[in-house]
Amino acid sequence: MSADIDIDCADRTRILDLITHVPARQETDGQVRHHNSGVYVTAIPHDPVLACAAIDYKQAEARGYFKLDFLNMTVYQLVRDPAHYEWILAQPVPWSRLWEEPAWAQQLVHVGNYTDLLAVMRPDSIPRMAAFISIIRPGKAHLQRESWDRVFESVWDGDASQGFVFKKSHAVSYSMLVTLHMRLIHFTD
């Protein structure tokens, strides 16, 4: 099974303290470390010395182990309560600030380091922001500065031959998070 589930959390440690889990292992250039966000909540061979899985997360996936990624998304800490969340979601997305105010855009999660590209591409909808988030990854970087029609011809084709790509479902979720963050910053300025 090839699957990946990301779970956004305001504070991942609060959740991980409640569940039995084994941190995923990541091996890069002969170095072993804990995966930044991945854990296993089912039985997997365990390395007691390093306190993580005994096999790299890519090997584990190939063997059918299922990893969950618990991601710290501090944006959620800006939401005061459910009523505030509902109110923020009901506000319009201030799209033009992305390209009109680089200093403002730099504050944003996921896209803040790409203000020059935001000014060129001008994402102005959830689907375009999702595609933008995908084209800042190596596997789809060749689509940067292309027309939106050209971007949408292949951004979701699954071709990772040129490097890491985002699945559409992840990119749309992150797009929603970026727009939440945009509203939170805009309406609290």
C-alpha cells in the first residue's frame, strides 16, 4: 500500500503523548535520524538504541507499513475558539496582498519565502494556490512562471521523475491553510 496521511496539529506533542507510537526512521547519506513528523501507530521493527523504527520510512512503506505524519501548524494557535474559526473562514481571502505587499506575504506559512514568484504567478483561488504550492517543490519547479493553463496541464500528473512533488490532496489542504493564515493576519492587522 502506498499511502500518506498528514495530520495538522497546533501542538503535535499533545497528541503524541496520548498515543502509543514509534517515530519513523529517516536515513540520508548514511546518517540516521528521526523523521521530522512521521510515526507508526502499529507494530513495526523497533531500534531501541535510537528509539525509532529499525528500517527507513521508505523501506517501511515498501513493506506495507503505514506512517502518519503529525505536523505542527502553529497557524492554528492563532485561532481563539470555534466561533473565531468560523468567523475567519467567512471572511474574504485578501489575494492581492500576496503580490502587492511582499513584507506581508513573507509572514505566510508555506509560501512566505516565495514573494517574487507570488508576484509573478498571482494565485487568486484555492486551486491556483494549491498548484502554486506544488510548483515550489523540485518535481514541478519547471512550471514556475508558466501560464495557469500550462501549469494545470501537468501539475497533478504524478510524475516525480524530476524530484519531490505534492499530491493534489496535500496541496489543496495546504492551500486552505495558507488562506486561513492570510485571513488571520489580514483581519488582525
